[in-house]
Amino acid sequence: MKKGFFIILFILFGSLIFAQTKTEIKNSDLQKPIVEYMTKNCSGYSIDKAFKVDSKGIITYDLCISKDKDRNKVTFDKDGKFVRKEPCVGDCCKEVNKNK
């Protein structure tokens, strides 16, 4: 009985530790620094999806962008400062908590 309780407690605690919400947002809701970065550094790319990600209170923004067959994920911090650009492997484009 004790063992089952600890397993349930571990599962619940683990889900809180790794909790992350990913909400799709409209391109028009992107912060000005993000829009400026994209205009300057990603000319010719279109923003397919934009997400606000809350990972244990740390807010970031993920953009799924494409140009022809080139697909990338661009990440920005809570203030709209560029963090990284990496090839999209599909995980950034999964729809979660769609909010349009």
C-alpha cells in the first residue's frame, strides 16, 4: 500500500516539475522586438505558427517559420530577445491550447 502511494506521489510531483504550457498566439500579438528581428534577419520566411511557452514560470516564444522547403524554429525570451534558431523537427508545430 505504501509503495502505491509513493508511486502516485512521484507521478504527481513529476508532472508539476515538468509542467509546460504551449499556447498558440496570433502573429499580430507578437512583441515589437520579435517582429523587428524577423523583418531584419528572416526576410522571405513566413511565420506558420507562433506559440507562447510557459515552462515552470519561464516565458519564451517559439515561431515555426518556413521558406520553400526550409523549416525552422526561432525562439525568443520573454522580452522578445532572440535566443536561437534551429531546424524544425516537427515538435514546435504541435498544436496545444490553440488560442486564436
